[in-house]
Amino acid sequence: MELTHYSDMAVRLVNTEQPERGEDTLTSVESVKELCGRNVQMARRATEADVGRLRGVRTRLRAVFSAASEGDETRAVDLLNSLLMEFPTSPQISGHGDLDQEGRPRWHMHLAEHPVTTAAGYAATACMGLAFHLTDLGVDRLGICQASPCSQAYLDTSTNRSRRYCSDRCATRANVAAYRARKRLESGEEPDRARSATSGRTAESTQRTASRNDR
């Protein structure tokens, strides 16, 4: 089953919005069609109403990724289960006409959706794909980028489950920011220590002068 493709649909939908930056690319029927990608049949049904419907699903899917990123596995699963109940889909065996070397069909599992709206079809497929990804690889594989102000969702496919950023670009930016913060802290501490040492020597000198005058 093309699990990566289906779970990526959930990521693509969530990432049509950047809340921290006030950006939203899901604003028209054309953007809905673009989101559908190669699914021509799904895109053909798109209407203006699907924009608002998909935005609602997007908010709920972001909550799934956020809960997983915060380590609240039960909440992430509960939120995704709620979406699965609202947007059901059915698995079917498909071959798409592909044949192997011996001329036999390359059968595989396919998620079939039979809704009347593009939004419902997209939500059903995306949520089921995300559910397969979650149960197969773990809830901790779902994340929200930690490089502020980016808040893109991602699926962690690293071998050691160590991913914290949506891209190499964000990882580099976060590392550079952390390095600069450490340098600022270090440069701020050195003058403080120097001032403390100078103050100590001045106080000691003043005390010695006062002692001589008292004599």
C-alpha cells in the first residue's frame, strides 16, 4: 500500500497554513485542485465550499500533529480516530494495469473513497493514510517543526527518531540561532566577570587607603 503517499496528503494539507506567520495558501478552488495533485477525479469535483471544509479538517489534523509533537499520544490517537469516524474510506485491491515480469498483475491495496465532495474524499484518504503511518511507525513519528516561527508538520522517517525540524533549512537556521545565542551569553558573562574583578580590586584599594589614614 502506498502509505507514504497517503500520509503525505495529511502533511500537505496541514502545511497549507503557517499560523505563526499568518500565511494561508488554501484560499481558492484552484488551490484545492492543486492540493489534490494527480487525483484528477477528486480535483474535478472541487467547489468553493471545499475550501472552507478542508480548512476545518486542516485545523483538526494540525491538532493531531501538535499532540504527537508534545508527547500526548492518547490525545493524538483520539483526535485522529474522531476524523476517521467522520470521514470513512474503504480498502480495495487494485492493479492499475501494472504487470510483473511474468505478466501477472501487480496487486496492491488501495484506499478508495466514494464521497460526494472533494473535501470529504481528501480527508478520508489523508486521515486513513496517517493512521496507517501512525500505527506502523509510532505516534512519535508525527511532529511540528521546532524552528520558530516555522510550524510546518512533518513525518519523521529517520532511523533514530531524532528529527525535530521539517527540513534541513530549518535545522540549519535553528542551529545557527542557538550558536549565536550561546555566543551572546558568553560575551555577556565575560565583561560581568571583569567588572566584578575590577570592583573587587577597587574596594580592596579603598579599604587599604582608609586604614592608612586612620593611623
